[in-house]
Amino acid sequence: MHSLVKLAKDTVEKYIIKGEIISPPAELTPEMCNKAGVFVSIKKRGELRGCIGTYSSTTDNVASEIIQNAISAATQDPRFSPVAPSELKELEYSVDVLSSPEKVEGPEALDPKRYGVIVKKGNRRGLLLPDLEGVNTVKEQIRIAALKAGISPEEDVELYRFEVKRYK
């Protein structure tokens, strides 16, 4: 298991069992030292169980970002009830470290397998990670991201793309 994924798993288990927030490792790996947006995804039996993240850094480093977002994914994803201690053994984790988002002129600059998308209208924004099962077209990717932000398909939006390094 990659050290970033292990950190997410250890964070969730300690928080769910003891209610404690772990500290970042004393020795940070090179991937943990950078500042970047991070998404932590949790699956149970292949089905999404929680996914929360940040599209840009909100903490000192990737390790701290993982800790914060792992707890949120396990306890604050509005689509799911908080993870119960009895579920911990069944959970699988992945960590996506995001590149800085870049504004694009239109959908032709997107590719749902390679790039994630941020759809923005005023102060509303929706994000969808790349390479998600069942999301095969740019149109579908934009539609889902807009829906998450409460943006209707008829509204003009700003588009941003980013790449991820996915750890499982």
C-alpha cells in the first residue's frame, strides 16, 4: 500500500475508533512535502462510500491535506452516513493529488480520462475527478460537475482542467 493511501486509511481508522486526529508522519515522503489539492475516496465493496477533497492546498502540505480530507470523506460527505467502526475492515482508499487548475477556452481542451474538470459560474463551482467509471464523454463530465454546483446546463460557465496522480 502506498504511503499516501496508508496515511488516509490510518487517519480514518484512528478517527472512527478513538475520535483522535493523527499527526502527519515525522518523516514526510517526497510526495507528502508539496502543497496541492487532494481528494480522498473511500469505497466499500467497489461502491463509493465517501469522497471529499480540495482543488487547491488549504494546509501546509499534502500529508496534512490527506488527514483533513480523509476524515471529511469518512464523516462529512453529505451523500452518505458517517463510516461506522464495523465497516472499517471492508473499506478501500485512494488518494488523488491534483495539479494546479488551468483555465481552458472550451470543452475541446478537455478529456474525461486524462483531465478533471472544474465548472464555475459566479461563486458556484463543481468539480469532477478524471478517469471515473461511467464518465466517458466531455459533455457528461461537464454536466455532472455543473449539477454538483447547482449550475443549470443552459448557463455559460468557466471551465478549468487539472490532472491527478492517483494512489491506490
